[in-house]
Amino acid sequence: MTAVQQPLAPHEREMIRDELLRSLTKLERSLKSSGAAARPRDLEQDTVGRLSRVEALQNAGFTKNLEAREKAQLEQILSALRRLEDGSYGACNGCGAPIPFERLQIFPETLACGTCARG
């Protein structure tokens, strides 16, 4: 991918980088805690009622789905940080135009301008 024709101002790049790093730290903490919550539990027939077992299995499923979404978001953030480093950050993957700074502030990991994201 080529560098963006209208690069972000240095202070804008720093704002975006700071936000991406904050999100990265938050996700890493969440993944660490959800990983512990997702560990299988011993659901013995004597100690846990049938409804409690079903609830425990549902909670484990929810935790697993949350972890998958967080891992996907983590990859998006890491990709955005790599694009910041290589100079391709802020270019729309669809049309190649610069993504407005306002959109990048709201969705710093985005790959598309608003028009292309809407399809």
C-alpha cells in the first residue's frame, strides 16, 4: 500500500497513536481476565443443579465469544499501529482517499472512509 497523499499532522498522528495504545492496553487486560474466566469448571452432578450447569455452560460460551471478538479487535489495533509506522495509515482501502481525521478519532482502527464503509 502506498503512503497517504494528505498525511495527518504530527499532533493528529500522536493523538491516534495514544488512543490505539490505550485501546490495546485495555484489550490486553480484558483478554487476560476473560481467559481466566473461560477455564473449564468441574460441574459435578452432586454439587451443581441442572439449571446451574446450563447457566455455567452458557456463561462459558458468552466468555468465549467475547474473547474471540476482543482478539479480532486486538488484531485490528495492531494492524493500525503498523500502518501508522509504515505511512499507510489513514488511506481508505476501498477508494484510496484519505480518511477524515474525525472518523479516525472515532474509529482509529478503521480501514475505510465513511462512504466505502457504508458500501
